[in-house]
Amino acid sequence: MRQFLLFFRKEMMEMRRSFKWLWVPLVFLMLGIIQPVVTRFMPQILESSGNLPKGMTITIEPPSGSEVMAQTLGQYNSVGLMILVLSIMTLISGERQSGVSQMIFAKPVSYVSYAAAKWASMLSLVTASFVLGYAGAWYYTMQMIGNVETGAAVKAGLLYLLWLWFTGSLTLLMSSLLNPAAGIAFVSIGAAILLSMASGWLPRFTAYSPGSLPQISVRWLQASDAPAGAFGAAILCLMCMIFFFMIAAYQVKIRKSNV
Amino acid sequence: MTRTLLQVRELSKRFKEREVVKGISFNITEGSCAALLGPNGAGKTTTISMLAGLLQPSGGSIELLVNGSPTTDRRPYIGFLPQMPVFYPWMTGVEFLLYAGELAGLTSREVKSETGEWLEAVGLREAGKRRIGSYSGGMKQRLGLAQALIHRPKLLILDEPVSALDPTGRKDVLTLLQRIRRETTVLFSTHVLHDAEEICDEIIMIRNGDIALQGSLDHVRRTYSEPVIRLEVGGDEASRSWLTAACGKDFVIHSEVSGGRAKMKVANVEQASRALMADAVSHRIMIRSLEAGHSTLEDLFLKVVQA
């Protein structure tokens, strides 16, 4: 436990000094705010773009607050995922690659504590960033668009957060398996996109797949009734995370350095 | 008191098809300083990494005996400095030592006093407050030594501690090692023979993953050193041709000539040098220098490596 705290403190310090604690939450906040703001000012934006024929008027049916929140989650699923993966991809492989792990693992340290600290720091960064961004989106939607149903928004947000946790865990697993940063990013983002697309194409086979979490949370916001499979997908997602963690901890143990 | 501290038996490592370390065995006694010698690619770093617990051996055993009984986990008793120590550039020297000390299991109070002490010992008291990113190679090596020693290990393992340093850095680290070896058993790998001769008392020479030769430095010197004459003459044509002719004399067992210098292995140094000098005088050849002595560790190393 003491070693876990030591490792965790070091990870937090590293993320602070490399400004990850600044730019990742900021990007998430920006992503969250963009959707309601753009939606609100869409008529004005179109008008000022200036190439409409004279006299033509556009009437855009204003979307509901929940719909805008659902679109925000769509933003996170593209740019947000990429930012998340890029910010944590070298968390494990970086130390192995640079050689600093040689000094760390020559000491009597626990590999599980080491991996757990990586996971804990990743989860805190992801959670803080997403909560900030989602809260920002919610606030601006309430101000500019209209009411959002609280229960649905909270549940959708939690499910979506679970999906981000899953992607983060997948990235850390890749980071423990592969060395090149580009490879880690490519495989993690690719797998996340594939999983979430597969649940669109083959809904019958992927009912409980973690990849269906983004769709479930979007549906929750739009329909406001509990979509089928939410509970199952959440449980399976958590199990996958534990499984990924165990593989990564084992990988850390057998591949301590690059010699 | 000569108790065995480290016992290595038939240690081997295979990477896919290539066997890098081929079943080597050796002991290291408590309080000694052993050098692992060998050319580049002989398997030094692989051996050291296995001893430090970073690589899983393919076969054989490594046992660390603390107070005479083997330990299951030897990491608490080992301090390790890798070949090119890499740190977190965003940490300061002090922060890294605190981190390393606590990872090694010291309490936070112990680690504070030890950090101050070791920073002082390696001469980084002032630089300790700066980020490691701004350190020079020599400073990193010294910080690496401090982090390896902070938990007072029984055995200090160093991989090429001075190979990458400039002469001043080398001298600093060697002086530190001289001091450390009074308290700790040291094992280090190097291909700089001069360093090994300077501080160690035991050598293990490996070649292609096999032990070519091992023993105490004195024993190796006594057993393997050969009588050698080093001779230097003037650069003119007559001297040169005389030197070549001299190398062909019957008392010369083996010789190497380069320019105006020759190294001759002989059976009896005294007789041979007398004969050489007399011959030179009769041919009116100027001898610039003549050294009658024994082959050095470097000669032995070259012989072992090229054999």
C-alpha cells in the first residue's frame, strides 16, 4: 500500500509537471462547451457566412437540451478519445523505453502496486477531465438551449465515463505490451472505434459489449427510458478492465526493461 | 573473514536462437571487489541484468547469502546502477533520491537523512535542488551511485560505471568507488582494464558468454603474466632493420613490431635484455627505451579475447 501511494504520488507529480493536468481537462471542457454554443448560434453563423440568396430565411428547429447533450457525447467519441489515448499512451512503455525502469525494478518493488498506480492516475485524469467537460456542457446547455433531464444526464454521463475508463485501460494494456508510441495509439484508438462501430452494425452480437456504452448513453439522453443492456455492458466493461489490469501487471513483471 | 555473498551456478541466457550467456559459475566473497571483464558483446550486460533481477535467466541459479543463509528475494540487498542511468528529467536530484529510498523500503525519516548524506558524498549537494534534465553525464552517474547505495545494500552491482565518462568524471566515480568498497561488496563490469586493475581484487573475464578466466588479481598476475621486453629505437632505416632482425633471434618466443617499437615475449628477461643491448652496441644502434617487465592485464585480455 505504501508503495502504491509512492508510485501514485510520483505519477500525479509527473502529470502536473508535464501540464497534463492542465491541457487534458481544458480540451475536454472546450469539447463540452462547443456543442451547445454552436447549436445556439447556428442561425447567426449561417447568416454571417453571407452567401445565402437575399430574402431566404432559415428556420432551424431548436433541438432539446438532452439532444445537445447527446451530440456532445458524440464529440467526445472522436476527438475526446484521441486526446485521452494520446495523453496516456506512454505511461508504461515510456519508462521501459527510456531505461528508468531498470533502476526502479532493481529495487524491491511490487509490480501490482506499480501497475495499480498507473491505473489510478489514468482513472483520476480521465474522470476529472470528463466530469469537468460534461459539467461545462450541461451548464451551457441549460443556459442556452433548454432544460436537461437530470436523471438521464447523470446516468448517461456515468455510462460514458465507464466507456472512457475502458478505453484508458485498453491503452494502458497496449502500453504494457508494445513499445512504439505510434503503435500503442493506433491499436488503442482503432480497437475503440471498431468496438463502438461494431455495436452499431451487429447489435445482436454486441449487446453487452463495452463498445455499445456510448450508444446506450446517447439513447438514454434522447429517449429518457432505460435502454436494454446498459447494466450488462457496464458489468462486462468493468470485468474487461480488471482483466486488462491483470495482463498489464504480469507484462510489467516479465518485461522489466528493454535489455 | 571470507564468506561467500553471491553464488552463481551454471547461469545461462538464451534469446531465441542465440545463447548469450552459456552457463557461467562464479562466487563473490563478502567484502571483495570483483570486475567482470570482456569485450563488447561478450554478455556482460546480460549477466549483470540477470544478477540485478531485471532479466529472467534461461537456466542456472543465482543465490545471495545474507549471514550465510540464502535469500528468496535478493533485491533488498542489492544496489544497481545501469549502464546509462536514465532518470525522470522533470524531477530534482533530491526528489529522485527520496523516491528511490522510499521504494527501497526506508522510512520517510531515514530516507531524509540518507538523502542528505549521499548527496554530500557524491558531491551533488548544490545541484540536488535542480531538475535532473540539466545534469551532465558525470552528475547523472554520481546520482545513479547515490540511488544505488541509499538503502545500504550488501552488494553493489554496476554496469560499465565509467565507460561513458570524460577523464574528470571517471576519476570522480573511481574515487567514490574506492571509498564505497571499504563498506560494500562491489561487482562491476568494464572493458577499461586500467580501472579494473586500480580498484578490484578479483576478476572474471568472459568471452562469448563463457568464462575465459577467473581468480584474484594477484593470482592472475602471477599465473598468466609473461616476461616481456618493450624496446624502442630511433626512426632511421638502420635502427628499424636491426629491430626486425633482433625480433628473429632465438631467445625471442613471440614478437610484435610497429614503427620503431617492439614487444618481445622472451624466456628470461635478464639474459635477453643483456643480449639485446650488447647487440645494439655492436651495431651502433641507439636504443631510446628498453623496458624489461611483465605482460599487463591488457596483454592478457587481448590474448584471451583473440584466442
